[in-house]
Amino acid sequence: MFLIILAVVLLMRLIFSWLDMSFILGRIVDDAFYYFQTARNIVKGLGSTFDGINPTNGYHPLWMLCILPIFYFTKSSPELSIHFVMTLQVVILAGIILLFGKIIYEKFGKAYAVIALAIFIWPRFLSQTEYGLEAGLLIFLLFVTVYFSLKSKIFSSYAGFRQNFLFGIILGFVFLARLDSIFLIAAIAVYLFLQIFIQSNIEIQKRINIFFKKSFTLALPVILIAFPYLTYNYLKFGHIVTISGSLKHSFPVPHFFKEYFFEFKEFSIIFFLALFFLIFILLRKDSYISFCEDNEYSAISTIFALYVILHFADTIFFMKWAVFRWHFAGYVVFLILISPLIVDFLSEASKKMLKIEKKVFLTFLSFAFLVGAILSQMISVSRGMENKFQYNVYEEALWVKDNTKKEDVLMIEDAGILGYFSDRRVVNIDGVINNFELQEYFKEGKFVQYIKDKGIKYFAHHAFWNSPTVREGTYKSYLFRSFSHLYDKWGGDLVLEKKDEIYRSKEYNHFGDKTVFIIWKINY
């Protein structure tokens, strides 16, 4: 059953990968094109730049390295490159499912592996592997981390220098896959430190020595892998953190963004599951050990619980802007790891209350999850086709390509698709795929001066769900206010006149909101 479901999922995803752009652009997010366009410019010899003007580091490096060969061998053909990137994501998806299937099957049996797969193919989790972003690669590497840990007994024994060093190499690649994976490394450090006080059967000095030796052996390859990248960031951009990370994060100034609990319900639930899991281990350790006799599985599950908690805490206290579903991609690994524990808990409850035998319950649960996942996927695909933002921008990009000069420069907030398909230099306003120079202009309130200095001729915008007169075309002028997410201040205003419109799309649906896409010629 597991292999049949796997084959169907992979076949469907492979078919999706080679459908027309009108379908594909409902599956890939605009941010993915920040990678794609920057990759095209790199292979063209322009360096790490999205717009061909400003150098940028607004992306996670390992995924960029993975897709560069595609853009090199396809000669940066826009549509063909996307088809191959999506095909690469299918290969990564196969690796993910085979890895966690093997882990769950070996530890708990076939029925649990099928249920874990049914959970994973729910849209919120499976879609992480098709956005065109780094999320799928991260999930794959996290499962590699789990698998290597289980095989080498990294946390339930001292393990050897070689095993620890290799594990550290894997962690280094996890960090490069998504930089906020530093919280997994932090979770490992916390877990190892706590072992000093928990392992009472070993004398204290020996416990301390083990902690420092293992920590050093694990940390050394992580540092060796991360150091060149972080050094490059500092020397090139004056910051070790990416521009996108700097704009989104308020550390060390805390806030409390309670809306994330409701906006990302599935991942909030996983966060609370992680909390309950740790409490369960503390209060009922013997019960957990009887559920999973493998101490290494217990250790790695605990580490991932800590990772989810640390990461979510950072999100709700410091992530002030532009948090999306793929930000929580790693949480699904923890959910899969503890899925057998949840299933056994539900099975015991059904046996006590409803007198349902475990085998019958597991069969029912597998069927229920599969049916639910399939129906949800159908709704997700339908919703993706109804959301016309990406495809409308694609059509507008082709219009720009046919109706503007090669040397013309445009500016827009969601710049990915427009920049990729228009074959024009498109500057990103919100800054995530720009650099720190733009933020300095904003700091001084010199947004219009930036436009002049960069030779920007056209301004594009689409977020008009709260501006009915603009949508209807009855307005005289529209005021765009720029904002610095680095300094949290307004960066200057740009007045756009109705008479300066050079392009206006038909009204379309943007995740339930009605809007239009407009391009203006800028009059300084």
C-alpha cells in the first residue's frame, strides 16, 4: 500500500511539473522566482543579483546551488527551467517519503508508515515540496539527519569521532538549506547540555567531558561549512545575515505576534504537540520508553520537539513581517516522528471507549487520513487554479517584454514573476531580494531619489483590494508609501497619476480579494 501511494503521488507531481504555465504558476509562489531570476543572472556572469543592478544575498544558499546547474544547461530558458526545477522537487519528494517510510516502518511497522504518509500528503505539508523554494530540500536533509542519527546512535551513545563529524557535516548542510535551522543546532546543544544533569549513572566529570568533546566534534564541521558563506555576506554586504532575514527579524527587540497562532493553525498545533511531548516525557518517561524502546529515536524526537519550540518562539516574538507557510517546513519532520505515538494514543482511547481492536482502528485511520488528504488535495489544486495572481503577472510580464525597451527598468514589490519573464531589469521595493543600500535611502526618506539614481522608468503595483476607485479606474492619483522594514519607518512617497498608466489588467482574484495589476510611467 505504501509503495502504491508513493507511486501515485510521484506520478501526479511529475505530470504537474510538465503542464502548461497556466497551471504551474498556481503551484509555485512568487518568491521562488527570486531564486530563478538570480540563478539566471549568475549563470550569465552577472553575479548574485536579481535585477541586474543591485547585488543581493536574499536567499538560502544551498537551494541556489542546487538549481544553478538547471539554469546553466537549459540556457536559462524561462519555461523549460521551471519544468526541470519542479522535476527536481519530485526527486527530492521521493527521497523524503522513502526516508521517513523506512524510518517509521523499521521502528513501528507497515500500518504506521502508511498513516505517516497519509499525514504527509495533506496539502499544507506536501505543498512545501513544490513551491519552488528551499523547503523541500530542508525537509529531505532533516530526515537525513534523523536517519543518520538512528543508524549511528549519535545521542544514545558517545559514537565515534567519524560518526559525530559526519553528523556535523549534515547539520552544516541543513544550516545552508535554511538559515533558521540554527534552531535545530541550538536544540541539539540544549539536549547535550541537559544530559550532564540527567545521566546520573555516569560521574559528573565524565559527563562534562563527553559534552565538550561531542559538542566540539559536531560544531567543527558546521563552522567549517558555514564560515565561508557568512564571511562572504559580511565582506560583501556588511552583515552576516541575509538582507531578507534582516528585514523580517526584530531581534533583539521582542514583540508578540499572536496572529501567527491563527494564521498558521497547522503549525501552531505542531508547536503545542511539541510542548505536550516534552511534558509527556518528563511526567511519563517509562510509558514513552515502553512505546519506543529505541533510546536514539527518543533522543532525536526530543531534539526536534525542542527545535519546533525554539523556532516557533522566535517566530512569535521576533518575526515581524513576511512570514509564510514555508517558514515552518521543518515542523512536519517532528510530526512524522511522533505520529506513531499519537496513533497509539488514539488507538488505546478507541479500544477503551469504543471496544475497537487496534488492527481495525489502524486500518480505519489509514483510510480516513488518505481520503481526507485526497479531498484536500483536490480542493488545493482547484484553489490554485482559481488564484490568478501569478498567471496574471506572467501575462503582464510578457506584455512588458513586448512593449518596453530592453534597457527600461521597472519597480514592484512582488517582483519575482515580473522580473523573471519580462526580460527586463525589475527592482524589488520591499527589499527582500535587494540589498541594504535601499534601506539607507528609506531611512533618509529618499525613495524618489532612489528611483532617480537607479534610472527606474516604470512602477508596477497590484495590491488594490482596499482601493476600489483604483480598481474601477475612476481615481485621479494614487499615493504609494514606501516602507523600510529594517528601520521600521516610512521611506518616502510616490504619487502616481491615472493619466500615466501604460498597462491595466482585467480585475482578477487574489486569494479571495479582487484586484488589478497596473503599470505607470514615472514622472519625476
